[in-house]
Amino acid sequence: MRVTDPADRAGIAVLALEKPKGDPEFNVYMPETRKARRVAGRTIDASMFGTDFSYEDFSHFRGMTTDGSLKCLDNEQVEGVENFVVEVLPGSEGTKYSRIVTWVEKERCALTRMSFFAKNGTPLKELEVPRDSLKQMGERWVPHKIALQDHKRGRRTELIVNEIAIDPELSDNTFSVTRFGAGK
């Protein structure tokens, strides 16, 4: 993922490498240093580019976490549309969340909402995908606008997708940290 706007953050990029077991590995490229650095340990809870998204939030949003337990809850209506509801109890020791509840629109199999809960059970963050921002790309429904409300800080971040490619032709070295660190 590369940031194009706002101008003071343009060129910043994140490379998330999924692993068969455990959490993904994140690398961040900063154009001013022309280097990529690995995000690890306590930094995983840090803000991505000064937004309300943390690297941990992003991994849950992308569905890249592989540990923890899943439980199907009762289906619910969201904006008059039937949604599956799934509860995840994260298995990572370092997570700040006790549970994450995700709503997925049944008909289009598209994410509509996520709630992130603190260890004491209070809601920390709410992610919402407006139904009209879901655009069909091939057989997939892809959100082009995602809003994250941080209840603890009293802030809101909107992520707007301007361009996305589904299943593009990519060379084997596209996702190497070395190439990424070169700003390519």
C-alpha cells in the first residue's frame, strides 16, 4: 500500500508479508530516509502514518491474523441487509484487544463493520464500510471507503481507495523487502 495524499505523507508505503503461522510481518518505507524498516514488538500497536489505524488493526482488517479462536454469532441486519457476525478472540500475547467482532454482508461476502474491544470489554474502535463504497471488481466486492472511529482518542480516520488492481501480473521479487526498501 502506498500513500498518495496528503502531500506531506506521499510516498510512504507499507509492505505486509503474510506468514503461514503467526502475525504478518510489516515493513514501512519512508521516502525521506529512502529506507524500509521492519515494524515489530510494541511498534505493531503504533499509528500508521498518524492515522487511527494501527498495524495490528490493519492486520485484522485484512484478515491476516492466523491465531485465536473464532465463533459464529447470530446473524444481524445492517442497513436492512443480512450479515454474518463472527467473533475473534485474538491468541497473540501482545494484542491490546480482548475480542473483535466482524460483520460480513451475506449476499456479497463483503466486510461491513468491525468492533475492537479492550481487555476490560469496552469498545476501543469501530470500523465501518459504507454499502455504497463497495464496488464489484471481477467476482469480488472491494471497499473503496473505510472509516475508523477511535473512541479512546475521540478521532476518526477515513481511508479512501483511489486505485486498486485485482490479480495483476507480478514478478517474483515484487514483494521483497530489498526492492520495497528501494522505493519501488
